[in-house]
Amino acid sequence: MVKREMRNMLVTGGCGFIGANFIHYILEEADFTGRIINVDKLTYAGNPDNLSGIEEKFKDRYVFVRADICDRETMEEIFDRYEVDSVCHFAAESHVDRSIVRPDSFIRTNVIGTFTLLEAARQRMERFRLFHHISTDEVYGTLGEDGFFTEETPYRPNSPYSASKAGSDHLVRAYHKTYGLPVTISNCSNNYGPYQFPEKLIPLIILSAVEGRPLPVYGDGRHIRDWLYVRDHCVAIWLIMKHGRTGETYNIGGNNEMQNIRVVELICDILDELRPRENGSYRDLITFVKDRPGHDRRYAIDASKIMSELRWRPEESFETGIRKTVEWYLDNQEWVRRVKSGEYLSWIKEHYGIDD
Ligand code: NAD
Ligand code: TYD
């Protein structure tokens, strides 16, 4: 098995949902001994609260730089100043619904941003160890009732988001084939867990339910996603970075296929138990709304490659992971309050000024 040593890892989008969970994991739990350079533009989805305490706890091993990954000069400067030898690339515009309304920033950040980082790495190939690119199963399009996405499934993206991610995956692959840049790619299913911005299904449903607001379910609610607990995903990413074969793609999934309506009902049932409503069940708040255009019907991952090659296994079932997640949102009221009130954005403006 490969054994990569990485000293100065550039993590992009480290203040977002998965990036922040990854930084917590790699500094607090994993066997990484180097330094993390977290580069994040702090868009609406980047929340410094997700990493509160990290800077003080890891003074010599953690640096934050507010920057846009599309800014070539700044990226090159960061690569040189911090002697970056590896990249774990999370930064992206990530919400399908937003990409339908306004795709511009998706093309810019996901395609041009990835290209900019690849170029900075390519120019410094002699000391560069690995570019790990985080992608999504949505690049494969939609499944019917049977079958699973494997690493060999052809790309058929259906939304501007998934098309922009597909473009970035192709660029990463091409930089390996053409220039020999050491890369790995992972395509994972829907993540859930702590610090997820409440525009995505699971935190949106938890927080709306607690406030007694309608719980919007798109279309007939029978669309299927394959849920992956975010810590299980972080463990998989670090395994790939250390031991994954250069130039390879690994699919990561939690083997937890579920219809959206069932996800929403399960959240309601857990809340009924942990925080009962005065009148009735949280299920009474479920409201079917107009479907999303181009809504993919089913995603399901075949994760046998990473399971057999790297001996990765998800620890959480959906039942255990969703309970932990609901409890996290109930227990972290201050985080929730600052996200919902936009206070975290005012803090960013005060500290870093207004971005374009
Ligand atoms: P997120 O939206 O929570 O976070 C994205 C982060 O990137 C934010 O901190 C944001 O400020 C930063 N960012 C955005 N544009 C930037 C730019 N131009 N320069 C620098 N930073 C920028 O996203 P997430 O859910 O944590 O997803 C992380 C990665 O995982 C993405 O690449 C996404 O496509 C992929 N992914 C996510 C899921 C999921 O279920 N959340 C599933 C599969 C793949
Ligand atoms: P989402 O969390 O946006 O992730 P993705 O679109 O990347 O899969 O949505 C998950 C599923 O939940 C998807 O099938 C759309 C559906 N959905 C709803 O039914 N209601 C909602 O309010 C949202 C945000 C999503």
C-alpha cells in the first residue's frame, strides 16, 4: 500500500460543512502531524464558528487565510509562503437549488477555482505530493429503481451544480494524465451531521420543525438519497490521502438509501421523543411542495472499491447518525442562533471587510 507523508496541507473551503468537520477530525483525532492551511472565501456557506477554538488549540499547526481560490496570484503566494505539498479541495458552491436559480458562481468557483489550484500545484510539481479532490455522486446523474454508481459509471450530470463538479473532476483527471500531477478523487453521496448549513434537507427540516414551521418535501417525496455521516466521510478522505492509489477515483457511500419522506418522518419521530410538541406530532408539519426542476430520482453508491482496497467501513447507520445529528442541533443553540440571525456574517464583515 502507498504511504504518503504530507507536511503542509492546503485545505480549501475549510469553514464549510464537510471542510470544518475534516479539519476537526484531522487535527483532533487522526494521525496527521503536519500543518493545515485553511483557505476560505467565507461566502454565506463559510462560517468561522464551525472551527471555533481550533486556532487557539493548534497555534503552530493551523493557519487561516481568507481568500478566493479563483485568485491566481494569491493562491501562488500561499503555495510558496506555506510550502504547500498537498491539497484537500472542498471549496465549492454546493447547493443544487441555488445553482438552478443562479449558476454563475458555480461555474466560477467549481470550474475556474479548481483549475487555478491545479495550475498552482503543477508549477510546483517537484515538492508536490497530492491533490485530493472532493466530488459528488451527482456527476453520475440519476439511477432507476435498481443498480449502483461505481467508479466506472459514465458521467451524466443533470443540474448546473453537478455539471460544474463534473467539469472540475475532468480537469483533475486531465492534470494527472497530461502532466503527471499526483491526484486522487472521491465521489461521495449526501453527507449529514454537525455544522451543515440549514439550506440542505436534514438541518432545514430539524430547525423548521423546532420552530413549528412547515416541513417542505419536494414532489412526491419518493426521491432517494444514500446518506453518509460526515465523520465517516472524513475518515475515508484521510485514508485515501494517505494510502489511495495515485490517479484513482474512490466512491464513498454509507449504504443508507432512503426516500426523502422517510428521512423527514424519522426526524419528526426523534423530535417527538426528545422535544414533544404541545399538540400533535411534528409529522403534522410535513408539506408537499412543487418539485425541483430536473430532480434526480435516486442516488446509490457502490463503495466496494474503498472498502476492499483501503478497508474503510462507515461506523454510523442512518438511525444512529440521524439521532446524533438531531441531538447536535438541539444542543448547539448558540451556533443555530448565529447562523439563522446572520450574526456570523456580520462578524465576518467586521473582521475581514466586505467581499465582492
Ligand atoms: P459548503 O457549501 O458547506 O462549504 C463550501 C465552503 O467553500 C464554504 O466555506 C465557502 O465559504 C467556501 N468557498 C466557496 N467558494 C469559495 C471560493 N471561491 N474560494 C474559497 N472558498 C470558497 O459545502 P460542503 O457541503 O461542505 O461541501 C464540500 C465539498 O464536498 C464540495 O466540493 C461539495 O461539492 C462536495 N460534496 C458535498 C456533499 C454534501 O452532501 N454536502 C456531497 C458530495 C460532495
Ligand atoms: P439537498 O439536501 O438539497 O441535497 P441534494 O440536492 O444535493 O441531494 O436535498 C436532498 C433531497 O431532499 C433532494 O432529493 C431534494 C430534497 N429536498 C426536499 O424535499 N425539500 C427541501 O426543502 C430540500 C432543501 C431538499
